[in-house]
Amino acid sequence: MSLALVYKREARSDIAEIHDYYESQRVGLGDEFLEELTAVKDRVFRQPKANRPIWGEIRRGLFSRFPYGFFYRVTPSRIEVIAVYHHSRDPAGWRGRV
């Protein structure tokens, strides 16, 4: 049985903000970010426990091209996406969402 992939509202907001920022830098760059996000999401979906926990039960999938982490936790019924967060930002921001 596959786990459901569920995004917290804040994670969806992160994604929209990041997309808009990259689009403002160069048309199409936001879409390139979304393509890589899809690749990270697909890896996590296929093997949710492949990334080791980095803080309690929270795991992080890394982007190849963009400086972001895909923060999530695995429960018995779902994969909950907590945040898509820039590496240089204070981790207290996404930790407050847990």
C-alpha cells in the first residue's frame, strides 16, 4: 500500500513563494524549480525512509540544482511535507511547524 503525500499549508506557501521569486529572476526559472521539486517529491514518495532523520522524526530530501531542502515526516498512513526551505535560513522557522 502506498502512503498518501500530504502538504502542510505552509509548505504549499513556501513552494508558491519560491516559484514566484525564481520567475521574477528569469522567466521559466520558477518552472525549472517546480520540475526539480517534482523529482525530489517522487524520490521521497518511492522511498520515504531513504533520507535519514535530521531532527526528531523529520527527514530532508535535497535538491540538486537549487539550495533547498524538502522537509517531511513519515507516519503509518502518509508522508507529511512540513516545508520547502532554503539552506541558509534559520531552521527554527520550519521546526516551529512541527
